[in-house]
Amino acid sequence: MNLADKITALRRQRGLSQEELADMLDVTRQSVSKWEGGQSVPDIQKILQLSAIFKVSTDYLLKDEEGEEIISRSDAPFPNTGNAVRISREQADEYLVQQKANAIRYALATALCILSPLVLIVLNLSPVLERMGEALTNIIGISVLFVMVAVGVGIFIYSYLKSRPYGELYSGAKVTGEVRTYLEKRKREFTPLFTALVITGVTLCLLSTIPLIVCSLMYEEYFYIGFIVFDIVIMSAVMLFVWGGTRWYAYKRLLGLGEFSKEGRRKARISEIVGGIYWPLVVAVYLATSFITNEWGKTWIIWPVAAVIFVVVEAVIEAIFGIKKEKDENDRDE
């Protein structure tokens, strides 16, 4: 059997249509049809996904051998239970526990990144600048910034590596029956806490500007103190968003809701590509502007402006997908 025959046999054995398999792999039905017809072959990433979905080794898929039996991997993270890759209650609980731990790590890493420019900005705004000198002040501030960002990025990478065993959850695993009912109940129970976290975070964001306004209008020489309070309050708000959001998205991912539905995954891929280009550009603009102007106490405004612009970009992406969804529904109705 060659690769084309094996994909066809494994798909039929699982009771999947070409379109269902395509959805699990985030490709078109035509791509699956071409694989099975021998007109093209999947790339290595799709081979790995096929291996996980069908519970066979990549060697089995890639080697052309006659009469080889289909042997499921005993160490696969999710069992083959018929027509779909299904998740047991124990596996769902394990994933939720892992994401709860990740939520704490993500919140900590985010806090470090938000606080990283604080020392540099405060040193440049406070009377310390005159006593230490501009050069020494910038060296200390920039060193602290890079160390905190490096630690934050390290935590993000560690959390990502801890999540890798659950990668199949992103590609077609399904939660049905009693397990789905159980997860929907747990999601409902978490909803009040998540709502409270969001409301608290939004309230903190609104209140965070008060110290800046007060210090700017009444105690200008202590503006740096207002900025410290502002940054800490914003950090606290974002930590609440990240901690609650990570756990909330874990439920949505398991249940295949919102951005983790078929359409949502496509939109997320576009947002990820846009973000992957946009934020490095923002960092480059921030650093270039700050070094050229040496106005570290003012160039931080680039970040909130960039965040607002990105929200607009995300809204545009959302609108495009909304129009496309409505068009598809109208086409089906006709």
C-alpha cells in the first residue's frame, strides 16, 4: 500500500468523510481528494497530524509496504473510539488542570513584560537621573528591561512546551455525550468567576488613569510616582484577563466553541499571522524611536496606541469573517 491508499483506508476505517478529515486538518476537501488520488502528498506537518488522528506511526504512513496491518500506537494521547478522536473525562480534567497551571505562568510572564520598562522610565522621569547621570541610568534601565523580558519569554516557552502533548486538541478531537455535558457544567460554574475577573479588570483599567491625571495636574514633579501606580494597576488588570482568559479558552477549546470552531480556527490563523508581523514591527518602532529621540519617558505611548490599532485590525478581521459567514449561509439557503 502506498500513502494514498493508506490515507483512504484509514479514513474509511474511522468512518470519516473527506470533508470531515479536511476539517480536522484545516485543509480543503480537494486537498484530501488529491492525496487519496495520488495527485499530491501532504507536507510533513500534515503527516504528523494524520499520524496522531489515525493513531499510526509516521513510518507506517511513509513506507510503501504491501499487506502491512494498521497498528494503532498504544502511547497515543487520545484513544481511537470509532468515528472520531474522542476525549475521556479524565483526559479533559488533566487538560484543564494543566491549563490552570499555565494560566498562572502566563499571568506572571505577562506581568514581567508589562513591568519591564518601568525601571527605565521611572529613572528617566525621577530626580535619580540627575544624580546618576543619563548614561548609567539608561544602562541600568535597559538591562533590567531585557532581563525581565527574557524571563517572561522563557516562562511562555516553558508553558508552550508543557502544552505540546495536548496538541491534538487543536486538530479535530471531539467531546461528546456525558463528557461534553460534564464540561458544559464546569464551564457554567466558572462563568461567574470569569465575569467577575473581566469586570474587575475593566474597572482597574479605567481607574489606572487617575494617578496619572492627578500627578500631571497637581503634583507634576511627582509624575513618575503616578506612572508607577498606573503601570502596576494596568499590570494587575491584564493579569486578571490572562489568568481568567486562559482557563475560559480551555473550556471553549475542548468544546469547540467560538474561535475554536472550524471557522474560528481559520480566523485565528489569520490573526496569528497578522499579529506575528504587527507586534515585532511595533517593538522595532518603539526601540528605534526611543534610541533616536532618547525620550524613553514619552515613547511608551507607542504601546497603548499600537494596542488600540490592533483592536481595530482584529475588528476588521471579525467583520470580514462575519460577512463571509452570512454569504455562505445565504448561498446554502438558495
